[in-house]
Amino acid sequence: MSGLYIHIPFCKQACSYCDFYFVTRQNEKQNFVDQLISEIRSKKDSEFNKEKIKTIYFGGGTPSLLSPLQIENIMQEIEQVFDLDLKEVTLEMNPDDVTSDYLRGLKEAGITRSSMGVQSFDENLLRFMNRAHSREEALACLDILSNSGMDSFTVDLIYGNPGQTPEMLEKDIDTLLGFDPPHVSAYSLTIEPRTRLGKQLELGRILEPEDDKVAVHFDLVVDKLGAAGIKQYEVSNYARTGHEAVHNSAYWSHENYLGFGPGAHSFWWNEDKSSARRWSNEPDLKKYLSGSGNQFFEEEHLTLSDLAEERIMLGLRTVVGIDIEALKSEYGHDFGEKHRKYISEKESEGKLKRENSRVYLTREGLKISDAIVLDLIS
């Protein structure tokens, strides 16, 4: 089983925190769809369609800038090229794009799950993030979404913003819970170098989020969502039972996936499972439309040792953790004496737990998962 990722690069404007590939001009949307369909068609009878496809994810950018008909045309081509056994088809959307008719059209096109980028209901924070939507648009959209009859939906929140108090975050969470979301992705603000926030940080206009304040926000998110039955299953992801993201879980467990569109990434195991490849399409819409873009713009060949480190990193971000015996049998990786001593130390500190061969981080450990992973793999 494997998944498909479709990168839709169009946005109305640049969010201040985003470092994904996007363009703000929108006059090429149909030309893009035509080229995307050609790229999908090029994979027919290739090594990449020997497995059944269980998930499709439309990300971006802003996929909701495409019409339901354009999405339907893309889905029809996927059906022609790949063997499908779909468990989940997700499309990211912004609140200002959504109407009841639009959601109905998406359902008819085959979308089963929507991912709504709300980020906050606070008007000042929305302006800080340079979001295209308002609080009222977010509220109206969630009302439509919660009554749409779609199989599932998820809502994004961002915490740890400069000037954001715990009270502001609590208000955001309470507002969101009023719509009974089955899934929430809550991310701590990360300031990337090549973004508007990165530039402001470089100029000294803003400061990095303080760890202790971010930790308070983290606890608030876990407590408030958990009390509502929306349980943390990964550092940034929370779900009611049965609504965990199937597509994203495949990333964390090293399942094959194929990316389409400029800037899209792919990951594929070699046939004998002794190594794998990761590559991306060149992030350049103009070249993509002309067919001259490099489909292996960034390519790396991953050994089992590389993959084992990745599996540790990804696995320890989830509440399930990692299985030491599975690491040994699937990746040929075994923890040495220093690693086992470190695991024991973190267990005594209450940051990690062991159950038979399974190792997973506690709530306190998940707060600093990046630091623990770095120590463990180095």
C-alpha cells in the first residue's frame, strides 16, 4: 500500500510563517491542472503503480483555489493510472474559499476529508500571520464544514506566537471545540529563515518563541483537547478514536508515497528493501508548465542506517513510539550500551517509557522530543 501527494502551488498571498513552495499569481491554474494530469499519466505501467493506493492528499499552497471540476479531473486521471483501495482522500482548504456548494462538489469529486487552515480566531494574530481569511470567515466555514457530512475533517491551529497569551490560546481552543472537530493539528510556531517572519527575526523586530511559554501552550492544548476526547497521537496531532490521519501516519512509518506537482516530494523503497530513495520535483511553476522542470531536483539514496535514524526520529514523535526488535529485524539497527543507558536515564526522569520491546515518550518527553531524538541518534 502506498499514497499520493498532490502539490497545488497557488496562494492568494504569502503567510508570514510558510516556507513551502507557492506562487501568488493564479492565471495558470488550468494549465497547471493539464500538466499535472500529464505528469500523473506518465507513471502508467511504471514501477510506481504496482502497489495499491490507499491515500491521496491534496496539499499546497491552497488546493481549495481549484474548482471541484478541476479536482474531479485530477481524480479521474489517478483512477485511470493507479490501482486504488482508498481509505482517505484529503484536501487542504482555507476558510475564505469554502461554501456549501463547494464542499458538495468536492465530495462528488471523491474528497472524503478536508484539512482547514484556521490557525487562530484572533484577528490580530491572523494579521500577524498574514492570513487571507478573517475570524468571521473561519467561524462560517467551520459551521458549514461540521454540517457537510464529509467523512472527517481536521483543523489547524498555531500556538507560541509572539504576544499570544495562554488566555488567547484557550479562547481559540474553546471556539474550535464548539464545532466538535474529529481531528486537530496544533503546531508550535516555527520561524524559518526564508519567510517573512524569518526576515523580521533577522532584523530584530520579533523574538524567537520562548521555550517555557511554548511549553505552557503545549500543556494547554493537550489538556483542553484531551478533556474533549481529542487525544494526542503525535507531537502536533490530536484525534477522536478512528479519525487519526491515515496519510500522515504513512509518512511516519516509512510507507511508499509518490508526489506530483512543483516542489512535491516522493519516497520509495527499493524492491529488496535494502535501501530507499527520496526525491522532489523542482519547485518552479514556469519550468513545470513547460515540462522542463527537473523531476529529481533533490534526490538522496538512503541506506538502512539512514532509514533507521529517520524511523527513530519519526516514531518517537508519536505516542506509539518505536519497537526496538522491529528496528533490528527491518533496519538492522540495534541500540548499543550507551543508547540503552540513555533510555534508562530518560525513563527515570519520567520522559520515556518501555513496554517489552516498545519505547515511547511520555507527555513530558514529547515536549522535548527533538532534543531526545538528537541525543539518541548521535
